[in-house]
Amino acid sequence: MRLAAAPLRQICGQRRTLATFVERDIVLLRQKLNQDNFILTKPLNPANRISTHKGDISHSDIIGKSPRDLVTSSAGHDYRVHNVTLAEYVSLTRRLVTPIYPADANLIVSLLDLHPSAAHEAGKLEILEAGTGHGALTLHLSRAIHAANSQKPKPLPSPAPDSVGGEPATEDSSGSGQTESDDALTAWKASRKAVIHTIDISPKYSKHAAKVVAGFRHGLYADNVDFHVGDASGWIKSEHERRNSDQPFLTHAFLDLPATHDHLSAVASALKNDGTLIIFNPSITQIVDCVQKIKQQDIPLFLDQTLELGNNGTSGGKPWDLRAVKPRAAPKVQSGEESSDSVQSSGSEEPEKQDQNITRDPAQTLTEAKPEEPNWTFVCRPKVGERIIGGGFLGVFRKMNNSARP
């Protein structure tokens, strides 16, 4: 006789095995006959219902179901129940700002090349995300570092009623229990081996993003993240003061800000040697502004690569050639020498000789510019093919130590 398998479900802090849906789960419903018709539920509550143009669905009908089971609406339409993936969750949750789409978030995480684990001994991994926004990238980053942190301590159970009179425990005893829980949580946060510092100038956006992060799988990745409200440069300054040290403490950083170039110096001061700084800007000229700022102020960063994102995250990152350069002919002109390109040809000159002075590729007349050279310009073009009209650009920079600087 075949025994029916008991539904497996373990909810223990941040670790859980999903087999049936319970209260407070968020699930995805797809209409059986139309997979494009889907619904992201609110946290399940037996007293709530979902109202659709295909009829109502009670939350109580979903609770106890397993992934891919069917539920039927009041109008007789079948919906299949699914676990919500991270990509679906960040795309379908209510938004106040445009999120970083999952494909782009995955690209950004892969560019950081994160390999944390519980046995990570290379110091604390700290990542700054400036521009929290919707919290989509925050969740992807938190998932990437999740393996480095131990399980969050469980809160102490509520005090039991007095066995004689049935009265609850005294205020003093319950207060001491709460203090112990708070102390344990504070100690755990201080011992984390990996943390995401995410900051937004808007309290409203930061609060909403914290809610989005906490809503995914009962806050599975929420405790890896510290939310801050304010200015990125100001936060870095306050962190240096709080730590009583001017030593770099950030492993990596990501900036999604309107005036990114204004924060480069502060971020570079907090970024560890060879740390990665990724900036997101809607326009390639904003990446150019950052490169100019780095050269003008001699900030210890170098541009490793420039990538173009596709529309709605459909591109995996198209490389662009973006370099600060100086025309090779410029030094000759400045020193009074005549450039071969400035010689005027006579009408009797042979076409073959004229062709010798034609530059087929403008980049062939350019040399890499140094920070102290004033008359430099930029090569700024796709490396292959034509430009994709899309969702912005990533500038990937690396921190240099003084010995490695040119």
C-alpha cells in the first residue's frame, strides 16, 4: 500500500521548505486557459478574497494547496497556484518608482562577482547601494550575499499567563525578555559577515522599499539589509565618524543617482582597493561626466567597462568603447609643427597620394589621455553593431591604490 506523503513545511527564521501554502504567503495565480492572465496575491489571510473579472477567489481556498494545484473562482474559472519567483515579485509588486528590471539586476550582481559563504574569512563584505528606489536590486543583492550570514536569532516566546490567577506576567518580566531579544538581535547584526547598506534621499521611497524587501518569502532576505535615508556622501562621512576611522570599508558600491559625479570622490574614499563601483545612468553622456570628474579631480578610479542595457532589461549588457583620448596631431600643432593632415593638396596631386592622408578610423589618430592633459576628448561609441534603444548605461569602475596609479 502506498502511503500519502505528508506535506513538508518548515518555518524556522530564515529557513523554510515550501510544500503547501500557509497564512501570510504571497502566491502567483495563473489562469489555467490563459497563462498571460496572472494575479500576485497579497499575504494570504483566510478572511480575505481576491476579486477578478473572472470571479472571486477566497484566500482560504489557496491556504493548504501545493504549488501547481488548481483553485476555482466563484464564476467557475480555474487558476493554477505557483510560488512567486524573485523576478516575478519585483516586477509585479506595487511600485512608486520604476524598478531595476530582473535581467539588469542579475547583470549588475554578476558584475560584482560575489562569492560569500559562512566560512568567508576575507573580512566583512559591505556593499553600498545609493538610490534604493523600489528595492528590486536590493533584493537581488541580498540574495547574493545571503549565504554569508548565520540564521537570525529567534525572538523569545511571549510570557505565559500566571498558573494560579491566569494573569499575564508582570511588566518587568516581559520587559526584560524584550530587552534580551533586542540585545541578541543587535549582537547578531554586528556579527554579520555580509551586509547591504541601501540609502535613498526620499523617506517615502525608502519605507516602501523596506516593505517590498520584507514581503518576499516572509522576509527571507530582509535582515541582510540596512536601510538609510539621506545623502550618499553625507552617509559615508557619518560612517567614517561612527567607526572613528578614515579607512575604506566598502567592498563594492552601486550608484543610481541624478548627479552621480558629485558623489564619486566620497565613494572612492570608502571603497577598498580593487573594489567595484557600478554607476547607472540613463544617458551615456552622464557616464562621460563621471569620467571627466575622475580625471579632473584625480580620483583613484578607472573605467573598466561601459555597458548598455536594453529596453525593459532585455539586453544582457552591450559593450561600449568609452575612453578619454587626445588627438595625436594636437601636440605638433601646439608646438608650431605642421601636421600632415593640415597640408592643403593641389589639384594636380594624384588620388592615390590623397588617399594616404585619409583617416579610415578616427580612433587611429587618438592616444590615451592622462589626467594632467587639458585638451582631451572622448571616444564614445558601441563596440559592435548599432545602438540598441534601451534602458540606460552601466559604468563599471575599479578602485586603484596609490602604487597602481599612472
